[in-house]
Amino acid sequence: MKTIKVGLIGIGTWAQYGVIPILNLLPQFKLLAVQSRSISKARDFAQEHEVPFYYNNEDELLSNDELDLIMVTTPAPTHFQYAKKAILADKDVYTEWPLTTNKRHSQELVDLAKVHEVRTFIGFQRRYSPSARYFKD
């Protein structure tokens, strides 16, 4: 089984408590790089989670040729800019829901992904959180 090497853009609360625990449960994924606007936060996070690469610039993370998949876990209004950069870097992209905050940007990402022949995924993890399940019930 091939290991999918992951780069994470955004290491806020959702990344720490939603994404990282799930990645740690899935042996086919390896978190290889993280990015935060704060280099000290990125460094501390990388050390705590034994992640070999950390950056304070998404362009540096995207230039890491070892990465197979980029996960965008930043606030929704920034999803478009980061997902677009990842697609342009020919990386597969997982974006937390919502993909973008408007239809035009979402369609642009879909079209761009087709041109670059990369896979894109939208995460709906929160629908399985205890609070969401409570409301649903």
C-alpha cells in the first residue's frame, strides 16, 4: 500500500482536533508538512506531532516535491486561494467544507482541477461530530 504524504495548510483548532486525530488513525496517510502564518506556531506544532517539515508560507510548502496531497483547513473565506495554489502546483487537494464561499470560485477550482488532472475532495467530517449528530437526532 502506497503511503499518501500530506501537507497541511492551516493548523488551527479544526486541524488539531478534527483532522490530525483522523490522519493518525489511517495508516495509509503520513503528515509530512504543516504551514501556519506563524513560523513559531508551525515549528512547535511540527515538533509536537513529529512532522518533519514546517513552513510559514504556503508557496514553500507547495514546492515540497514529496507531498502527494494538500489539506486546506483554514477559515472558509481563504479556501479558494489555497486550493487554487495547490491545484496550480499539481497537487491533489482536500478542502474542508465549504469548498469556497461562492459558486464562481467553486466552479473555477473544478475547472482548474480538470485541466491539471488533479483530484479534489471536500471534507464533511463535522457532520459526524457529537454536536452535529445531536442536532440531527
